[in-house]
Amino acid sequence: MSEVSLARAAHLTARLGRILLTHGADTAHTQRMLTDVGRALGHTVQVLVTADALLITVGTEAQFQTKVGHALVGMSVDMGTLMALQQLVDSICLGTLKAQAIDAQLDAVEHAPQEHGAMTMALGIGVTAASLARLFGGEWSVVAAAFVAGVLSALLRRALGRHAVNGVAVVFITALLSGLCSILVLRAFSGASPVLCLTAAGMILVPGVPLINGVRDLVSGHPGNGLARIAMGAMTVLVIGFALFIAAALLGDSLPVGSGPGSLPLGQDMLFAATAAAGYALFFNVPWRVLWVCVLCGIASHGLRTLLQQHGLDLACASLVGAFAAGLVALLAGARLRVPPVVFAFPGIVALVPGSYGFRAGVGGLQWMSLGADSPLVLIADTTSLAITTVIVSAAIAVGLLLALAVRPERSISEPLSKG
């Protein structure tokens, strides 16, 4: 490819970087792609990604062009877009795509219709919520209510997203309304506790990919971006818990702190872990042809954790090993398909996230706050234990995933694809 002007190279790389960051790529992956594209265009590119903007400098000290583009730390993930962008970058680096055609190709990728329709994605989220409820040991009535809450949650998020509503407000409204809906569905079944259903409904709203990308940014030398992603993710989780607590309070339901998730036989455990991963992958717009990767990650992560727990390993260590297994599968598949492996990994580890523990810790904290000095010791002990378990298990999952993704560096973007 012949060398293009500095201004043109800056424009193209800035635009590519914005699309990458707003569709689920982490900072290091984005920097590698933009550097390789700049080299293919005949220029040296320096990339600075912050929580507020994307800064591209093309050229040398003697002559350079700087472009500032907005880099939103968004919560959206679109695997189909990331895969299409990877194919586009490969074409640029191999010289098969002319510079003047890149803008048109970026337009086609950015505005292409999603592979899965709105109802398919909604059904996928419903399947994920139902599978999580079953993995938590919920009865079939709870599973049915979780499915309804999941479908409603996906449709609400899509509808509210069209009206430029603040992202945190979207999460709060969605969690509140889907929580109310799930409790009302459970009213048709006597004696069914809403706690597992609400936990499943809350977990499907957790911004897992931004949280994982935040941890990856921290350990890869991008602390500003990492802290921004983690802070936004943590605030979102708190908003989800608060909205579900309000939903239960409005309908007069008590959320027991001490009733934890149950367990399933290994075969059922692996089956529902697979369906949970598949449903989440549909919501991430993962193409049908690679959906099996997410399913395999889910089976490897949760199935291995359950097996290790059945043989006496504690929850945190078993979660670390399970996350490592999912990360390893995602890394190998990501290297082959040349996309960020984290987007494969999160649907696979969603069932590992200690959402039940965190949600019940939040409920216990609110009850503790309400009762004050009259709080029983059992409530205080349970709440403290649940909070500690949530933190340690979450850290174990993050460490396991990071260890797997650090096994070997990702292949250079500019390296030609293997044939066959």
C-alpha cells in the first residue's frame, strides 16, 4: 500500500480506535491494532487512550499530525463488529485494501445490521437468566420467573437505549422493572423465594467485559483507563443491587440473607453453564459460527469448578482454576480468530461470578443499616462473611483469567492469517 498523507492516516486510525473501544476492545489490543494499521499506511503511530479521549499522533518529530477523537468507556460489547474490524485490519496490513476504500469499509462495519435480531438477543438473555437461576439451585418456578425477567430486561435496555437515556439510569430502570416482574411471576407459586431469581436477573446486567478490561488495563500499564472502567462497573453493580432491593421492598417480599445457592449434579451443572454462556454470547452479537467457543468456555469454567469443589477444593481456588480454563480456551480461540479473547471469556465465566453472595451481602448491609445497634449478631456475621466471599472469589476469577490471557502474547495483528 502506498503511503497516505499524515492527516488521512490520523483520521483513519482515530476512527478505527473509536469503534474498537466502544465495542468491547481493551486498551492494549486497540493500541496494537492502530500501530499496525499506521505502519501499513506508511507512518509511525503513537496512541494514547484515556477515559475521556483517544489521542493519535502520526509521523515523526520533524513532521507529525495529531488527531483527538472521543473514546467512550462504554458498556456495549459487539463481537460481530470486532471480528469484522479484525478482517478489515488484516486486509489493510496485507495490502489488499486501498487507503481510499477504508472509510467506506468502516462505514459498512459500523452501520451493519447486527447478526442477531432484538428478539433473538432477548431470548438469549432470558435463557442466561434462567440457566443462572437453575445453577444457583432454584426451583423450576424460579427458573421460569428468571427467564421472563431476562427477556424483559433485554427489551427494556434496547428500548431505553434508543432515547439517549443515561447508561446508569437505564440499568436502574431495567433492574427495577425486571425485578418487579419476576416477583409478580413468582406470586403464582406458593413458597418460592425471589432471592435467587433476583440474583439471576441482576447478574445479566453486570458489565462484565468492562470490568475485566479494567483489570487488564491496570496490569498492562494503563491505570487511568483501568480505574475508570472498574469505577463505572462497580457503580453499576451497586445500582443494580439497590434497584432489586427496592423492587422487593415495594412488593413486600423479604430477601433472606442466609439462604445461599444450592448445587446440581455435574452433568446438569455443565449443561446449564453451557446454555448460560450461549445466551450471553447471543446478546454480545457473537456470530453463530463461533458461538461454540463461548459454550466451551462455559463448560470448562463452571464444570471444572464444580468438579473441584466436589473433591474438597474451596470456592475461591476452584473459581480461579475454572476462570483459568475458560481464559485458556478463549486465548487459543482469540488467537486463531484474531479478536480480543475477553469477549469469548466473559460469557464463559458469567456463571462463576459470585452474584448471589454479593447481592445477599448488599441486602444484609441494608438491613444492618436499618436496624443499627439492634442488628442481631447472626445478620452481622452473615453479611460480613458474604462480603468477604464476594471480594475474594471475584479476585480469584480475575486472577485466573489474567493468568490464562498472559500465558503467551497475542499474535501480531499484521502477521498474515494462516491458510486452511
